[in-house]
Amino acid sequence: MSSAIKYNRSLIVYVLIASLMYLGIYMKNALLTFVGISLFLVFTSYLLTWDLLTSLSLSLLDINDELVVMKDHVILRIRAKSSLPLKIPAKITLICSPHLQCSNIDRDLIINGKQKDLDLEIKWFGIAKILGIVIKIVDPMGIVTNATFIKLGHDVVIEPKENAQLIIGKGLSRDLGNAVVFQSRSGDFVTLKEYDFSEPVSSIHWITSARVGNLVSTVRSEMGNLPKLIIMEYTPHMLKPANKYRPIDEALMYLRGLRSIGALLILIGNDITKVMNLSRIASLADLELRLRVLVIGMEGREELLERAKRLIGNYVNKLSNDDLMTWLYPVNVSKGLSNDEIKVLTRYLRKDSLLILSKESLSNLIRSNVDLNGAQVIVVGEGI
């Protein structure tokens, strides 16, 4: 817990009181002098009493919190109780990773008052960290401030959106709104789109049309079978914010659409190569967290502590190394695929491969004369 007094404001008040006392003594006015002394005692008692009561209230504080994860929002329900039976207005600052919009929320809280619901908009996919809250009490004159940090330590799993899936055809569509991917009996790609009346009636997918209440038709691709091998860039550059989503967010949405096809997923980047069965990955959000921890692990602990201290001050002493790694966001996110990693990629690359990578890494592949003939490429990081 920390306590602070804005000395400039208190000094002004004390100067005014002292001036009043000096004037009374100078004019030999006992009443004026008595008023000045009384104001001095009252003001000093006010500062000491407020500091004592709020410090005691915060030291006896108990936080009851509940987390509710919805589709596009996270609701954090907080109630602050103190053994000191006083209702004290306070301000709260929520400390969380940038996956959630923690700023611009109603931050008023009454200690020993009603439950407060904080509505946090989901910004990115992955595993977000709600580290804790800073509760601050300021006196009505804005002179005495007492604050404390309460660690919550919530890990919020944010899986890719269900309605954002991949359309694969002769070209790659950027409209991921209501696309569905499945495999036809002949093994060709089939995508769903809004029915065009210039198309034959036989192309209408009647079951889906009845479900959505609008005519939907099927489109067969000329590209052959579904990919059995997906190669995804797994570098710091995938964490670089671009427009609404980061490259990793787009990649996770594509992976969700391809999850049911039983393909192998190969992650290449950060000097590692990891092979896994896409359909057996329990949480796609965990891929984002692992990448984030790998990248932020390249920064020194002292550097992380300094960054954390700039954000929450000396409360950083209450944090573990795991808290720092999962709360702070990497700053060095410009590195893409290296030349050695490109060589590894080419060893796995084949004609039925699907590549998911950033525009910069695709340019590096082209400069390295990698043969992409027959491979399917999804470029992420340009915004959706």
C-alpha cells in the first residue's frame, strides 16, 4: 500500500492559515489569531484522520471477483469489502494484457458498496492476463491519496471466432464473415457463398439455405484436395499489431476453419520447428501464448522489471517471473523468418502444402528463389 500527499496544495492551505494567524498577531486581534490556530488544528486533524482511516480501510480490504467470458466481451465482477464499516468512494485501474480493452471503462468503486461490473472488449485472440487492480482513494480536496494493488491473476482463454473461417478456392477470399469449409464426396474444396441468380439452381445448398434463411450456393475449387500439411510462420513478426488484428490472430482463425481436415501443422520460427496434428490441439489460443512467451523471453529480466515499473510502480515487487512473462507484451516483434528457417521450410514444402505467413516472410521466400508452384499461400498481417 502507498500513501501520498500533494504538498503543493497542502502548502497553499497552510500558508493561508499562517497568514491569517500572522495577521491576527500583527493586529493584536485575539479572535483572528484564535480562528487561525483553530483552522490549523482542524486542517491537520483532517489530513491525519483521512490518511489513517483510508490506510486502515485498504489494509483490511478483501476483493470478491468473478470472471464471465462472453463472445466478444469479458465481464469482471468486483466487490470490495473492508472490515472497517465505512462506505468510501474509490477509483480503480485495471491492469491487464493488451488482448483486452482495459482503458476507458467506468472506474468508480464504492468500498463496502455494491458489486461493480467491468465490461472489457476482446481485442485479440490468445490467452489474456488480468493481472490485478490498483484501488486508489483520494480525499475530497485532492490532497491525500492512498492506494493499494490487489493481484487477481486471471488467465482468460480467447479462442478464435467460430464464424471466421477459411474460404479456399482458385483465389483466396478476404471476406471471412460466414464462410464454411468442408470436403465434398469427390474430395474437392467446397465453399459456401451467397447465391447468384445467374448460377444454375443445382448449385444451391438447400440445407444451409434453410438454416440461414437466404439462398446459399456451393463453389468448387480447381485446386484439388484439402491440404494435408499446413506450414505456419511462428516468428516475433506474427505478434506485430496490424490494423484490427495481428498476423497471429488471422492465422488462428484460418487454423480453426481447417481444424477438422486432419492436417499436420508445422510451426517454424524462433529457431524451432514443431510438428503437431491440428485436429488434436486442445486450444489454439495456447499457440499464441507460447509464441508470446518465447519472444518476450528474449528480453532480459531487468528490462522487463523496468517496463513493469513504469506501468505499475513499486507494485512490481509483488509479481513473479511468470506474471511478467504473461502480462507484458513483447516489444521486439519485427523479426520474420531467417534464412536458416527458410531452408527448413523448403524441406517440408510440397505441392499439397498450405503456407500461412506474413507478407515480409513471403517476400523473403521469393528473394530466396523458393519454388512455391502448386503450394497454397495465405498472407496474414494486412488486416481483415
